[in-house]
Amino acid sequence: MLLKFPKHSIETTHLLLLPYDVKYAADLFYLIQKNKTRLTDDFPNVLKMTENIAASKEYIQQKIFDWNKGKSFCFLIFEKTNNILIGHFNIKNIDTKNKQAEFSYFIDIDFGQRGWMTETLIAVLHKYFALNLFQRIHLRIDKKNQASLRLAEKIGFKYEGAYLVFNQLTDADRYGISKEDFEQLG
């Protein structure tokens, strides 16, 4: 079943999440280049697909196509006061039959430790659970990414196990939260 969902923005106190748009290709390229060292382990495909501004534009066009086909919903995260691109948020691996998906995200190193990714994650969970699009959300978190592990647990995600790839454990753990558990956190 194809998940059709119109493009929309999500606004929080400090941030604005906008669907990917090619007019931000250069901004996305520079954001990724600035954070390249931090993204190497967790976002190798993003790095590979955004090696220059032209490639970044093609990557964004693919993300727009994926949104239109219900394959993933990808947002750019802007700090509202100065309208600066500071991050990326992707809803991917959408399973419409079981009403679940995986979130992946990153924030610019200069904007971490402000609670803004917490603000983003809670806003996206509220939005998509309220729309009843998903009953469960998963995160795949590199075991070395202590900040993301703390964030997941702070919001109420529970450890569900390690990822297996080709019958071998990876260095990533799976965390999940159900709509019901999230709503009980209130």
C-alpha cells in the first residue's frame, strides 16, 4: 500500500522543519561538509550522494521523488531566529502494513546540546502519531553515539536489540516506541 502524504512543515518553539527543496542544495552541501567527520559512520550514503552541490541537488530531487511515492519523508531543520539550516530529519523504511517507520537525523555540531533535537523528535512523533500514520517508530543508533542514545531514552524509546547484517552483529542498537507508550508519557 502506498502512503500518500502532502508536503507540510513542522514548527517548534525554536525550529522549522521543511520538506526537502532543491533551492537548499548548496546549504545542505555545506552543512554536510561541515559535519562530514561526525557523519562518516552513520550517514555514509548521504555523504556519498552529496559530494558536491550538483550531487546534493540530485540527492534532494530523489528525496522529493521518495516523498511523492510515500517511500520516505525528508525534512531540513532550520533554526527559526536566523533561518539557518542546522540539520536533517528522515522518516524512512516505512512499513505501511504494520504502520511503522524508522527515523534518522543529525544536527550541526554547533547547534547540539541545546535540546533542539529533543524538540524536533517530540514534534515529529506528535505529528505522525496524531495523524495515525504510524503505530511504532524505530531508531538505529550507533553504539558510539552516546548523545543519540541518551536522547532516545530521554524521550521514552526502549532498547529492542542489536542490528544484524549478513548474520553478524553491527555496532548499532535498535530502539523503539509505540504510539501508545508515547501518548502515556504525556
